[in-house]
Amino acid sequence: MDGALSLSHSKWVCKYHVVWIPKYRKKKLFEGLRKQLGDVFHALAQQKECRILEGHLLTDHVHILISIPPKMAVSS
């Protein structure tokens, strides 16, 4: 398997496409925070032992392709 990661007894490839949309799609919120959101998302992913493979910060929502270990739920 190309690009597979491994745990003690298994190999895995778990990639999820997550779309984060704030309530009411506040465009003003993203204007001021857009430059800092990328760093914040990467820091949060690193705390949870995940990797952000790709991400797009649009004017009112965020698309993230994230690699999550199978021992974790996507919602956490």
C-alpha cells in the first residue's frame, strides 16, 4: 500500500474531507482571521496526532483534507 501508515499490528490510510462552516456564514469573521486560521488548524491537528494534507480557506467556509488515525473518531 502506497502512503500507508502503520500501528503495531496494522497498516492504514484514513483520509477525510471536512467542511467547517461557521453559524450564519459570517464573512466579516473570516476577513480578519483568515491569515491565522491555517496556523490554528495545523496546531490543533498536531495536538490530536493528525495531519492536514490539504486545505482551502474560502470567504465563508473552510475545506480540509485531513489524515486521522483509526483509533480516533472524526468528530473528535
